[in-house]
Amino acid sequence: MRKLIMWNIISLDGYFEGNHSWDLPFHLTVWGPELEKLSIEQLHSADYLIFGRVTYEGMAAHWTKEEGEIADLMNAIPKIVFSKTLNSANWHNTTLIKDNAPAEIRKLKEQGGKDLYVFGSANLSETFIDNNLFDEYRIGIAPVILGSGRPLFRHGIGSKNLSLVSVQQLLTGGVVLKYSI
């Protein structure tokens, strides 16, 4: 059975973006050879990349203009975007699904194969958290206090007990935490 894995980078105070959409300069404080290697490993272990509309649009705009191994993988791997408002999804290898994200993810998980990764996509992630669909949380913590922004885990989200799988200290001062359900 495939695993559904969340991968996000957050500030030390829990924000995955600043005060507006795609306000992400703090990501650069943790980027380096270690995160590049982790990104490549994760992409090689993925059958699908899963996005909500906002993240999909930002990722497509960025990765279709980039070059290198990560860009090649991001552009080649099959992608699913869940959106009720998009009419088409033109990024190479993308399927648009308009309804019932939890049911579609359950079907994909049952098929077996490599893992499914959700990058960003806070609204969609909330749906998956509420439906107990994540098998693993991979959270990169940047050594930055933003003071405000959009929290990755909204207030009032249901309680979840997780088990620590690993901690990776980065030379940049950040850490990558991996938790399983």
C-alpha cells in the first residue's frame, strides 16, 4: 500500500508561508546540499505529486522554467491537482480532479506502488488530516521566527498522536523531522 506523505517547510513559529500566498523567502535559509539531496530522494520515491490549486499554480509557474535534476523530476512525475475552480491543468503529466479528494487518495493508496507526496497545499492538507489520510509528516523547520503568516496546522484541527521516525540536523541550522502515524 502506498503512503501519503506531507512535505513542508515551516518557520520555527509554525508558519508555512508569510502574510500572503507564496511569501516563502525563509525557505532559502534552510536550502542547501542536504535539502537538495532529500528533495531528489523524495522525488525518486514518488509515484504522484499531490497539490491543491494554489500550490499547483505556483509550482507549475516555477518548475516549468527551471532546469536541473529536481526540475526534471518535478516536470516528469505524474501530478494530481484537486480543485473545484480550475477548468484545466496544463503542467505536463497533470490530472485535474474536481471532487472528493479523500476518496481519490484512498483509491490511489490502495493500488500500491511508490509513495504519494503532498507539497504545500495547506487547505488540501487540512482535508487529508481531517480524514486521517497522511501516513507520514516530513517537516523542515527553518531557523526563522516570522511572527505572522499562515500556520501549517490551523487552530482547532483534530488532535493526532505521532511517532518520531527521525531527526536530521542541517548545516544551515534547520532540521527535518519525520513522524509517522
